[in-house]
Amino acid sequence: MWERHMAAEFEMKSIDATMETMVEHPFVNHVPVMTGGAGADGVRDFYSKHFLTGHPPDTEITPIARTVGEDRLVDELIHKFTHSIEMPWILPGVAPTNRRVEVAVVVVVQFEDGKIAGERIYWDQASVLAQIGLIDVETLPVCGVEASHKVVDHTSHPSNRLIELRHL
């Protein structure tokens, strides 16, 4: 059901196909920016106005790991895109910067009777803001794209760089 849901969102971009994968009263909560919806009308409104149309043409999603429980699924993904369009679901109120973004995302999917009851989606918003130039990684203890690289390959960047830099 989750695979059908993702295909409806990202390949078909169909609100009806997306909603068919969900229970009667679902919820979607993008935790870092509190976008999403509650109930069929709220989720439908969010998906149709802000999410399905809010993905640039070069959007890529790379699966990293999946954990499956009795009524939950947790996906760890890398979400890549060029911020070439308005993206109110992840960058509400931010005009396109045409900068490339690559961010690790964790999706917790809750199921009821074989359908999606809810989604809680987490990502490092500071990393996103750093990559589009709204946060200065030189003056604040945040990372940019290297954070997602380290998720894919834990040896790609040294650990504790921010700790060491702040104690010089």
C-alpha cells in the first residue's frame, strides 16, 4: 500500500489515487514545518494545493532503509531536488532559489486495516535552509548536504567536525 501511495504522489501525481490508499480520516504531519492535514478534507486539500504540485521535475527519492512492524513502516530516504519552484510543503513562503538540495528524510507510516492512517515525516530543516543559502553554516552549528552524504555512507565525512570547529 505504501508503494502504491508513493507512486500516486510522485509518479502519477494523482490526488484520487493517493487518497484511495488512505483510511477515511487520515493525517499527514511534516514535523519540521508543521505542514500537512487532518481528516480526508484536510489531507486532500494539502496534497492537491501544496504537495503534489510542489516537487520540481528533477526530484529524486533514494531509499536507504526500511523497518516494518505490525501496523507501522519506517522509511529512511534521501530526497534530492533543485529548488526551482515554490515548495510550500517543505519551504513555506520561500521563493525558488534554484539551488540543489539533498536531505535525509524519515517517514513513519501508520496503517489501519491495510490502508494508510497517517504519516509523520521528519527531516533536518536547518540542512535544507543551509543548502538554499538561508542559514550560514560558517557561523551556526548546522550542516548542509554533507549530512545526507553521511547517512548514505557513514565514512564520507568525519564525525564531530562541528564540535571540533566550535572549540578552536
